Amino acid sequence: MRKKSFLISTIIVTFFSFWLAFNDNAMGLRHDAEAGLQLDKIREDLAYYSKMKPADAREYFEDALSELHALIEMFAGTEEALEAKFYIGCTHNQLGNYDEAIKYFDDVLNFKDEINQLFQAKLLYFKAKALLGNGRIEDAKDVI
């Protein structure tokens, strides 16, 4: 009987340990499903706009920026709000507003402990790209 209860306890603890490990979100922040859906839609739109000529897409990019800012306000403190800041930086990169893009990338990088390494690598890549666009080659080398 004692072995059986020990075995059951061990299985329960193991199950919850695995559940907690897999349930942990990628960036250590609160996740919001509604924000995720909105962000997915904006991300799809941005992917479509990036295929357009920059002059033709400018108005669409500016609309996307407004939507991203609204998402950040509505869902502050979530993983999606932090991702939205990243997409704002990417959008400014597309528009040639490199200083603004760098500001947003740095803002997200301030959450270094809450974001995973893959996301951090993407941030550093796009920050380096913005620095190159701004002509700051030495700073881009430091980021890389």
C-alpha cells in the first residue's frame, strides 16, 4: 500500500512538473488570447504590405502602427504588447524611420530577462539592420 501511494504521488508530481514546463509561455509574460488574435491579424497585414512598393504601402503601414499602439494600450503587460512593440520597430524600419525603430527595439530589449533567446536574437538582428540603415556601422557591429 505504501509503495502504491508513493508511486501515485510521484506520478502526480511528475505530471504537474511537465505541465508547468510546457505551459510556461515563451517570453515569461502574461498571455492574452484576444490580443494574440489581433496581433496575428496585424502581422498578416504587415507581411502583405511588405511585398508592396514602400511608397504605395506607407499609408497602410501607418494604419498598422495605429493598430499596434492601440493593442499595446489595451493589453499592457502582456507578451503580445511586447511583441507589438517589436512590430512597431520593424514597421518603422520599413518606413525608413531608423531612429524610431531603434527606440522600440531598445524598449523591448529592456525586458531581456522575460524574453526568450530566439526573440532576443530577432530583436538584435533588426536593431542592427536599423543601425545600418542609419549609417551607424560600428554600432551595428557591436550589436552583432
